[in-house]
Amino acid sequence: NSVWAKVPLGPRDAILGVTEAFKADKNPKKINLGVGAYRDDKGKPYVLPSVQKAEQQIAKAGHDKEYLPITGLPEFVNAAIKLAYGEDSKPLKEGRIAATQTISGTGALRIGLDFMARFFPHKSIYLPDKTWANHAAIVKDCGLEVKHYKYYDPETVGVAFEGFKADVKAAPNGSAFLLHAAAFNPLGTDLTKDQWVELCQIFKEKNHFAFFDMAYQGFASGSFEDDAFPVRHFVEQGFPIALCQSFAKNMGLYGERVGAFSLVCADKDEKARVDSQLKILIRPMYSNPPVHGARLAAQILNSPELYKDWRVEVKGMADRIISMREALYELLQNKYKTPGDWSHVKKQIGMFSYTGLKPEQVDALATNASIYLTRDGRISMAALNSSNIEYFAENVSKAVK
Ligand code: PLP
């Protein structure tokens, strides 16, 4: 008998399953709305021009392939936290942010939550009641208990802010909450600035800990500053936040796996202790991170010229997605008179739209029109373009009627 005879077959990944079904479909009109990667208006993956220029500059510089330090490329990590916290950030200026390069946003979550499991007083963290599926998986694999807070309001396909606040108030003092900084995945609905300010006040009263996942800085509004508002506001209010960053979406560096994890510390001494523990955590896991993607990101973040280009390119991606939202709303609501109120499609922000489509309607779209999305009704807005949006809207309308 084989050693692995008792290994059970695990469930398929929901998103990869969508991609497999899409690939097997021969219909030339097929659309894959499952995967969270940006596409241009021709439906093609987009390598940012600033990234192409950075590649050329790096090739010319002729770097070696030596190992990075355990916590990564310093010029990348320093620039990444500057982008997130803002150059005027007090803890940044005071040199009390502990930070490390990570294997993109997922790796940042893994390192951050592993750190929490080792050192945070409570062995649990609150996640929104709808969230990126990997969050719960990472939390559990780090040995923490998953708790939930109210976020999704099925009535409005928006944020249940009253319920959210009630759960924050009901949690034991000093609890940890995972918060999406911007472009909430899968719902596409963020808190308003006023709501963040209100929430922050409650966190203060309850002495809660904010653990931010910021996988989409710049990608939601097109502005790095606006998308980082919650992070910067909590820090201004004196919170010792944790922050996960990813450059997958905003630099289009998906497969390069470029990210960062940071913790705001009370002083330099605390930072030194936290840094030492981050190294102890990372060393037996993967020793040190890959170098190429971090070099690319550092080149862009540290060169005034490339940085300027990049800002424009990010705004271009955000704006194209926003224009698709407006077009989709017009088509669904006004042209095809689809039953229901579709204004949430226009109000939502970021890569995804939570359409409110039911699992049976999602199945009908796949069977009848070769349109693929996850059964929770989430679509990647970035997969829509001027050539396929009409076909999509027409078929959604049919599926709903
Ligand atoms: N966090 C959220 C909310 C995400 O949606 C994603 C990617 O889809 C990530 C983190 C991490 O992505 P990556 O590991 O590719 O940076």
C-alpha cells in the first residue's frame, strides 16, 4: 500500500475552477470574469510601460544574482512603506516602522498573521463576513481562530455599517480586526472617509488592533493618497497598525510576487525587537525573498521620472475600470431594463463588482453564453472591455429575467 493511500482529495480552488472551465470552452465569445488580474481594452494582460522601462534600466545595470538579506531589498522596502504611510508620516520619520519584503500580498499576510499568532495577546482575528477566500485559510494555517464581523448588506449589495460598528463594539477589548484598506475584494464597497473616522474612534475606545490588507493602493480611486486614507488616518491617530502591501495589481507585477509587511512600533527599540522576530520567522520559511521584482518596484518608486509615469498608468487602469462600471450600469438598467436596481455596479470600486447574481444565474450564464464567474456573483470589472460588455450585459439581463 502506498504511503499516501489515505490522503483525501481536496476541493478545487473556486477561481481556478472557473478558469479551467473557461479554457475548455470553444465559443469565440467566451468571457472569463473570474480572475483578478487587469486586462486592457483589448482583453490582454498589461505590462505597464514604467515596468518595461525599469526592466531595461535594470538589464543595463547588469546586477548579479546574489541573495538578498532575509527582509529583502532595503531600497524597495523603504520606498514601499513611504508610499503607504506617506512621506510625512510621524512613525516613518521617527524610524519606528518595522518592515520586510514579502512574497507579494499573500506572503505579507502570512508573515503578519504568523507574527500575530506568536506575539499578539489574543489568539484570534476578526475577518469581514465576506472576504477574499484566502484570508480565512491563512489565518487558520497560522494557528489563529477566525472570527467574523458584519460587513455585507445583501439588501443594498453594500456595507452594513451599523452592523459592522455593533460587532466592533461587542468584541472583547483589544481584539484584532483585519480591514481592507481600499477596493474591498469581493464586494467592491469601501467605507467612506467619514465612516473610517467614526470606526477609528470606536477602535480607540475599545483599544482594538487594526491589521490592514492593502492589496490595491491606487487601483481603487486612481490616487495613492486617497486609497491609503484609512491606513494614514489610523496611524495619525496613534495606532500601532499592521500593514500588508502588494504590488501585484498596481504595478501589474502579479507573478513577480512583490509585497511588504510592516508594523508601526512604539519606538526604535521596539522596532529592533520586532525586526529581529520577523527575521526569525522568515529564515526557516523561505530564507530570503526573490530579487528581480523588488528591483523593478524599487527602480520605479525611487526614480522621480518613472514614478511620475507610473502614477499616470495606475490612474489609467483605475479610470478604465470606472468607465466600464458606468457603461455596464447604463446597459443593464436602461438599455436592457434588467429587473432590480443595478446602481451598486456603478457605486462599487476597485477590481471587482459583487453583482448580486444568484448561483443558478451564474450557472445559466456559463451554460448559455460561455460567460464564467465565481458562483458568489463576483465579476472582475477589469475583464470587461468595449468589445465584450454589450454581450455580457445582454446575457446578464436574460439570466435575471
Ligand atoms: N488581499 C486581497 C484582498 C486580495 O484580493 C489579494 C489578491 O487577489 C491579495 C491580498 C494578495 O494578492 P497577491 O499575493 O497576488 O499580492
